[in-house]
Amino acid sequence: MLSIILPIIAAIFVLGYLVLKVLKEYERGVRFTLGRVDGVVGPGLVWVVPLLQRIVIVDQRTVTMDVPPQDVITRDNVSIKVNAVVYFRVVDPAKAIIQVENFLYAISQLAQTRLRSICGEAELDDLLSKREEINHRIQAIMDSQTDAWGVKVLGVEVKDIDLPQEMQRAMAKQAEAERERRARIIQAEGEFQAAEKLTAAAAIMDANSGTMQLRYLDTLRQIAGENNSTILFPVPIEMFKHFMPKS
């Protein structure tokens, strides 16, 4: 009896494996019936007729794809290496399976070529300072081309820009020169402001002779407090006219 029941149970399990498919929430199945697309199914339990139907499962989650470093010559003839990362997801599983043989490989190749072409059209300063604009340009061009494949490019980010050693040294010298220029400007502005204050103070002292006398006396007090040696300090005779008897 067992020799009859066991083969039947095994046949049921094998038939169930061939007939029933369980697709996850983020998966969709492109079902082919006798070679023709019969529709997109899933998620959940899906029926498949053995020998007549076939299901190709497509993952609809966002894919993060690294673009390997690309050799690029910028518009101002600087040789650099640029890499990036691309974010995309399948929005139409049927197109992703029918319109392109391998959409992952196709997007990888497309990202590499577009990265080289867009970066090659820009100057080095623009690549370094306008990276967000470069990202949007690459994304827009890729998205327009992958739309026919049922793929939506969500974003492109240029990660690293490797410069030649001589270019790095030149940029370091330029940055150092810029810092020195700013320091000199700040110093000159400080000296200018100090000269303005000194000019204003001199005008006040010139208008009021008593102010100059107080300044002399304050200076003598400071010198006397800091040094014990004898100091000869020139004093204008005008300072004593207030103490001299009037004729």
C-alpha cells in the first residue's frame, strides 16, 4: 500500500512545485503562454500550466549600481578618472523583459558611456563646483533612454573625481595663493581701519591740547610702572603753560 501512496504524494508535491509559484510583495512575474506574453502577475500565489506557460520574475525594488571609474578628458584637456552610482527601479516588468535582453547590463553600459560623454563636455572647474548640475544632466539623459525598457532612473551621483598628481599640486598652490591673498586683504583692511581711528584721534588731540597732555602723562605713568631705570622723555613746553604765572 505504501508503495502506491508514496509515489502519489511525491507526484503531488512535484506537480504543485511546477504549477504554483509564490511571488513576494516586491516581485512581479511576466508570464509567457506558448511564447507570448500573457500578462504580469503577482504578488502572491500564481498558477502556471506546466509545459505551456513560463514565468520570468522581476524585482521591482530600487537597485543601487556602482559605475566603475571611467577615463575622461575634460573640455579643457585634463585627464581624470570619474566614478558614480546610479539608482533605478523597474516600473514596467513586461518591457524590462521584452525590450532588452539584460536590462541590468544595459543600464550599466549606458551609465558608463553617458558619464564619459557628459563629463567630457564640461571643464574641470565645472565638474568640481557644479557636480549637482552634472548629476541631473546624466539622470535626465539616462531616464529618457531607459523609459523604453520600463526602467525609471531615480538618481545619479558622481562620487569621486581623481586628478593627476601634477594637477593636485597645481590646485594646492592655487588654494594656498588664494588664502594668502585673502589674508593680505584682511590685514590691509585692518590697517586701513586703524589708520582711520588714529587720524580721528589725532584730530581730537590737535583740537584739544589738554587731551595731548593727558596722553603724555598716561604714557609716563605706564613707563614708570614697567621699568625701574631712568628714562628721558621729551615733554613739550606747552604742557607747563597752565602752571606758569600769567604776565
